[in-house]
Amino acid sequence: MGGGNRWPKIRAGLLNVPAWVVSGIGLVLAGLSLWYLIVVRAYYVSGGLLDPTPAVVLELIEISLLGGFSLVLVYAGYWLASSQFDRRRLWWAGLWTLIGLTGILAIVVLVNSMQLVQGESLSEPTFIQTILLAAGGGAIAGLLIGISTVKETVEAQRAERQRDTLLFVNELLRHNVLNGMQVVKGNSELLKEHVDEEGRPLLETTNERAESIVELVRNVRVLVDSVSRAMPLRDVELATTVGRTVSESSGAYPDAEFEVDVPADLAVRGDDLLGAVLENLLANAVDHNDAETPRVVVTAERDGDVVELRVSDNGPGIPADERERYFEAGQQDDSSVGQGLGLYLVETLVERYGGDVWITDNDPRGTTVGVELRRAGG
């Protein structure tokens, strides 16, 4: 009757064999240490082969090390048995424990054998003490290597699963949400001619919310790409990237003025997402601008091994005590229709490039966002 539950218990016990081996090594080491401390030392001390008055401090250190090694190994076996590691990883941790133990023991035996060959005397208690300490230390060193290796493997697999999930979400946003919102925006434009004055505020709200969602999806896609795709840094022609992005922004904001002063020979370390940095800075400079004609100036210059890119506007500016929080996710002012990811995205990408970003006042009015990028070849 009760035999139906026996096999799962047996399988669970077999799964924990490496853990019990680690604890078993600790128990064996504890037993041998007691035998050495009680029997071997007492015999040799009474026999006069050792100094009958050894230093108390050294004995305490010796006892502490032997006892500590044993306790650590016993507890480590219990910890492994209760961990979430699968059988293969448990065996890997146990194997490394045995490798560490046997490896250190082999080195100790080899060194002492060479001493005997050279005619040097070897005290048996000292040899046993060295063997026990080496066995405990080697087992713990091997165990730490095994656990570290197992954790790195688990973390790598977890990171890979998260990356695959992010890529799936990215594709979902691209093919479903973004395309759907483009349809909503297109239909809203067509409805302008068929909506009376009472319905226009509702239509404008719909357009604003649709634009907000589109901006959010685009920023999330860039963030997903930045953390999930292992895009290596490369040399990027800054003038080309700036020119292309400013041209796109001019089409998106026909009422704004854009001015560019970027030398043609400047190249920085970046990737395909560098344009998203500038795109967000340009959008912020126009969206939060209260001037009759928003004006945005993009400049860049080389300063040693770095390139300083600046995006300046003629808007209301940002108080000095509020600038840092604008780089936090979700921070935005009342005029924003987005989700407050623009500058957070900028800082995330710039830090990935090994650069820095900051906010200062523009002269005579407005805000300047400075971006420091590593110069190509610098």
C-alpha cells in the first residue's frame, strides 16, 4: 500500500547524494581531527617526541581551523541538499569538493615525500596535522569553486531566458501594439472632418494618448534592444547620425527650427541605438518648449579623448535642484504626453557607451543637455 510513495523518496535521496558526500567529508574530517587531537598528540607528548609545552595560541588556532573546516563542510552539504540546484549541478559541486581535497592532499604528500628523499626528518604528528588541515582547506576551496561555477551557470541561463523573454516582448510590441496604435492614429486623422465641435476635445485626447503609447512603445523597444542584444560598440560617424536624426525631427516638428554645427570628421564609440539618444533629446527640446518658435541647436566638439555633444533649446529651462530626478524613469512635467522615459533612456544608453550626460542652463534662455562620448580611437 505505502510502496507507491517509496520511489520518489528514493529518487530524492539519490539526488542529494553529492550533498551528503560533502557533509560526510566534513564528518570524517571531524572524526580524524578528534583522533589526532586526543590520541596522536597525547601519545607523542607523553612519549617526549614533541615539546610538552606547546604554545597555547597555536593549539587554539589549530583546533579552530580543524573544527571550522569540519563544520563548514557539514553545513555546506545540508545547504546543497536544501538548495534548488538540479542533480547535475549538485554532482558538479560535489565533484569539485573531491577535486579540491585530493588535489591539495596530493601536493602536500608530494612536498613531504621530496623532503624525505632529501634526507630531512619528518614528524608524524606534524605530517598528520598538515594532512588534516590540507584536506579541510582543499575540500572547502573545491566546494567554493564548484558552487561559484554552478551559480554562474544558473545566472547565465536565467539571463538567457530573460533575454529571450525581452526579445519576445519587443516583437510583441512591434507587431501588435505599435501597429495597432498606428491604425488608431490614422483613423483619428480621418475622423477630424466628421466630428463636430463637441467631439473635437475627445478626438484630441485620443490622439494625445495614442501618441503617448507610440512614444512609450518606441522607448521600450530601444531599452529592450539595449539590454537584450549583445551589440558590440563600433565607430560611428557623429555628423551622419546627427544629420539623419535632425532631418527626421524636422519632419516631425515642422514648426520648430533646428541648427546643426557638428564637424564632419568626428567619430565616436557607439552602436545603432546612438540615434535614439539624439532623437529623445530633440523631442524633449521641442515638446517642453514654450517659445513661439521652438529653436534647437546641436553642436559637438572634440576634447581630448572624448567628444562633447550638446543639444540646446530656447524653452523655459529646468531648475538646478530638479535636474537629477529628470534622469529617473517615470519623471516628467505636466506638459509631457509621454511616460517619462526619454532622459532615462538617454542616460542608460550613454552609460553603456562609457560616457556621461548632464543638464545645464542655456544662454540666454533654455536648457542644454550635454553628452560626453568616447572618441573613436581614443
